[in-house]
Amino acid sequence: MAQDTNLSHDVHTDQCPEAEALRQVTRTREKQGLRTYVLLIVTMALVIALVTGTSLLLIRHQLREQVTDDFSQDLDHSVVAFQNLQAERLGALERENALLAKLPTLKALMTSGDDLTIQDGAAEFWQLSGTDLFMLADPSGRVVAAYARNAPDDNTLRQGMKILLASATKRYLIDGRSLYACAIRPLYFGSDQAGTLLGYVLSGVSIERTVRQISQPTGVEATFLSGGQIVASTLTPDVQASLAKQSSALSGISRRPAVVKLGNAQFLSATEDLSATATSPLQLVVLKSFEPAERSISRIDRMVLVIGLLALLSGTMLMIVISRLVTRPLEELSRSVRAFGSGDVKHRVPRHGTQEVRQLSTAFASMRNEIQKANQKVLESERLATIGRMASSVSHDLRHYLAAIFANSEFLASDRLSAKERTEIFGDIRTAVNGTTDMIESLLIFSRTGTSVRRQPELMATLVERATALVRAHPDADGVTLTTNYGEPTETAVVVDGKQIERAISNLLLNACQSVRNIGASAKVVIALETQEHQIIVNVIDNGPGVPEKIRKSLFDPFVSEGKHKGTGLGLTLAHCIAIEHGGNVVLLSSRPGETIFQMKVTREVPMQNTLPASEDNRHDQVIPDENVRT
């Protein structure tokens, strides 16, 4: 009975290709899926990388803004420092000129009226003043004597003094590539209010000193531009050349700081327009290089990157440990589920892991136990159902045979029977006993496995002849014309269990005879033998009404019978099982009114595998959906 249940289970599996396809898709998705611990590690790495990158950008942006603000303040302080320093220096020049203007010797020199005398005497006063620029002019503003350090006495100086005399607000004199901060003082013979104007004294200092004083405290670079030329600067020559090329663009920059690129370096610059106080257009450009700040920012970037890398490595190691603690029980639970799905009910269910995993394992173990109990109940139900179908199928025939034996035995007890009557009664008893024996043998063959097959060399033609002779002697073959067709005379040797093959062929022939016996004298059954290299094919053809439609799907199931008044319903089932045990099968090739063909294939040699349940391909070949079915 256990074998019956397994057969039923296999038949159910074979009849569900959709379920098998679903399992194939599931297995494919499992192969293509991402492992949980890999997902956790990758996610953690991406989060750390994202946080590190975002932090780096934010820190760099914040530092850049802070550096820009600090540099802006330094530039503003530098401009204010320049203005304050110039105010102090001009005040000192004013005081020096006031002292010179009160010297009697200078007044006497200016009253001489001789240019050469004034020029010779002015040299002594220039040395006395210690300034970079010293000039004396007559009352009309004509320069009589002019002295400058590192600059020749030319018309530019004289023209510049005239401009300074014409405007009381101008304080800067530009001589080509030299720039001077100047102070002018008139000379009077007598008091300043009522005296006679003798001329003017001009003292000036080079702006180079002021530029260096601006640059040293704050590290700001200062440059004076006039007409596209640099007249004073603390920048290196190559940077000065780049600045000169951008002088037109810088002239439009206000006091508000802006970023400029000079050479390969970036600077924050601010411009102060001094044209109103100079003899020519003049701008003060203060700059501060970003290079030191960039180096500091780069060091901070490297520190952040190193910290991020260390966080990534340590976080990855930690996540590997944590993920394995979490995912390993899940993987074991997944293997337990797959093992249970494949029939291994004793695979260990994990009992370790986190609380949720343990709860899931406990729930799965409980579910597995419930499924096992439910399956056991289903198996018991199927077993009882099989026993019920078998009992229902054989009870009528057994009662018929036993009733015949019992009645005939009572007749034999009578002394009034003749010898002829006793012989007839013995014949009836023998028929009933043979029928009972045949029925019991069919049940035994159905319940046993393929291990009982005893193979030996046989001739298939001989087996067909025996089966045909046996069926001809059967009562169900009365009135049926049995024809044997061996085809071309070839070798029909096979290695089979002769008794089982003979029984399978006789069952197919008897099934065909039972189908055609009701059509009268035209009932015909043909058995055709076809020999191939590796197998032998037996075709049983009858001209009956065909196989009923309603049993086409269960044609080879046990205890299935339609339109018969006796029999166990095991004829086709036994034939099919015997063919499978011998490496072949039984299929329904054609079924329509007037022609029904059953085909049995048997391997000529011992098959590699002997399995009783039908494979999926065999099950699909057992019936033809478009044909009528009968048994």
C-alpha cells in the first residue's frame, strides 16, 4: 500500500508541469539574487563613502568661505593701513617742508634769481631733508631745481609738479615707473600772511617703502598700477607680468574683493582708486594668495579621507561580523526550507541567531511538523481510499467466484449426480478457482516492485504466440477474430521476464477483445510485432467503439474500469507497469470509432534504471487528448 501512495504522489507531480516551471523560476531567481550580508556590507560602504564625500565637500566649502572672509578682512585692513600710513607720512613731509621754508639760507637762495645758483644750493637742502624727491620752483611754478633718487630729472617730474601746484588735493606724483607721495610748501619773504612769495619747495618719498610696510604684517601683496603699467609692487616678476596683462580688467574691480588668477596661482584682490589724488590714473591693488590656504585645506582633505578610509575598513570588518551573525542563521533556515521542500524532513533547523531569527526558526519547525502530520493524514486517507477502491473493485468478482464454488460444492455433496454432471460441476469450480487465482495474482503483481523481475533471454514472437493462445481460450474472446502479424522475419530475441511480458500482452489483447465483443461477427483484434535495433514494439489494434472521453486522463490508473461487468481494472495498469520495468512504456496511439491502437515498447537489453512510476514524458504519452478513450 505504501507503494500505491508513492505512485499516486508521483502521478500528481507529473501532472503539474506548471508547479515544476514555478520551481525552476524560483531557483533561477535564487541564483540571481544578492546575498543579504553582501547587500549589508555594500550598503554600509556606500553610506560611509557618501558621508565621507559629503563631509569633505562641506568642510572644503566652509573652509573656503572662511578663508575668503579672512582674506577680505586682511585686504580691507591693508587698504586702511595704507591710508593711515600715507597720512602719517604726508604729515611728516608737511612738517619737514615747513621747517625748510623757515630757513633763512633757503629764502636767501631763492632770492638770488639765478637758476644755476639755486640748483647748486638746492643739493645741500636735498641731502639735509633725506627725501627721495626734492624740487624748488619759482613763484610762477616753474621748476628751477629737481633731485630724485634712482630717477633722472626729466620733463615728467617738472610736469607733475605743475599738476601738484595746480591742485591742492593731489598728493602722488608719477614719473614713469616711479611713484612718490609728495608735500608742497610755499616760500615767503616775511610772514606767510603778508610776506612776498619767493617760490615753492616740494618733498616726496618713494611709495616702495609704503608697499613693503603694507605687505609685511598681513602677508598681503600690494601693487600700484598707472596706465596699465606697474609702478610699485611686492609681487614676483612673473606674477607682475600676468597682473599687467589683466590691468584693464582690474581697473573695474571695486573695493569689494574678487578672485583673480595670476599665473598658476589664485589671489583674492581688492582695488582702491587713487586717481583723484595722483598726477596720472592710479590704482592700488591689494592681493592675497590662496596657495597657503589651499595647502592647509589639502592637508585637512587628506586627514578627512584617511579618517573616512579607516572608518570604511573598520566599518566593513564590523559589518561583516554583524552580517554573518544575522545572515548565517537565515541561510541555514533557507537550506532547511529547501531540504524540506525536496523531502528531507530531518534537516536541522537553526536555533541560534537574533531573536527574530529564532522566532522564525521556531515557527518554521512548528509548521514543518504540522505539514508532516497533515501529509501523514493524507497518506493514510489515500491508502484507505486505495483499499476502498480495490475492495469495491474485487468484491463483486470474489463473491461471484466464491458463490459459484460454494453452490457447486453443495451440488457435489448430492449422491444423485451422474459422472457427467460431476465433471461439469468440477469444471465450474475449476473456472471459479482460476478466476480467483488470476485476480489475486494481478493484485500481487500490482503491489510488488521491479526488484522481483527475473530477466532471461526470450523470443518476443514466442511470447506473443503464448499470449494469443491464452486469450483465445478466454471466454471474453469468443466470437473475436484474433490475427497475428509478425511483419518481416527478423530476430526477436529480448532479455525480459517472459511471464510478465506474456501477461502484459495478454492483458492488452483481453482489453481489446472486451471492447469489440459487443459488435458481433465483425469483431477483430490484430497484434502486430515490430523489431528495431534497441527495442521491440507490440501494437494491439481493434475495431471497437474507442476509449471513452471521461477516463482518458486516468486510463492507466489502477482500478479504473468503464463498461465492464467484471474485472479489477488493473489490466492496462499492469501492462504499463511491466513495460516500464522493462525500459519501455504503453501508450494510446489512436482512439476513434472503428480503430483503437495500444502500443507497448520493450527495451531489448537490460535497462539502466528500473522504476515503477511513470516519468513525466511517459505520462504525457499515455493518452491522446483529441481521441476518445476507453478501457
